Amino acid sequence: MWDNSHWKKIGLFVGGVAFGTVGLKALLSKDAKKCYTHITAAALRVKDYALQRTETLRENCEDIYEDAMDINEDRKAAEEAIFEDTSDGYKEVEEE
């Protein structure tokens, strides 16, 4: 009726409860709270660093985009300067 596997299960349950109780006390101790506070502070520093780098990257991408738009506008203006619109179509204008 009470074989070894039954006692083993009871022993595991009691051991789990004891380990859980000791673990819970350790998790709620002042030292643990201090450790959690330091870990949270480090995580906040990492978050701030990442946000700062993201903002710098975003600004750089905006600058690149604006420069690319300027380059394309300059190329389009240069191409339009080569060809002049006339009533019978386009004719090539001599470059200066």
C-alpha cells in the first residue's frame, strides 16, 4: 500500500514546500530588494542609452534623406536645363 514511490512523492512535495518557503524568504529579503533595485536602475540606464542612440540614428537618417532629395532636385534641374521646351518638341540647348 505505501510503497517507495508513494513516500518519494510525499518527500518531493515536502521538499518543494520547504524550498519554496526558504526561496520566498530569500526573494523578499532586504538584500534581494537592494539587488532588484540595482538591476532595475541598470535596466533604466540601458533604456536611456538605447533611446539616445535611436534618436541620433533617426536624426542622421533624416539628414541623409534631405541630402538625397537635394541631390535629386539638382539633377532634375540640370537635366531640364539641357533640354528646352519648344512648340515643336524638345531641342537640345548648348551647354554653357
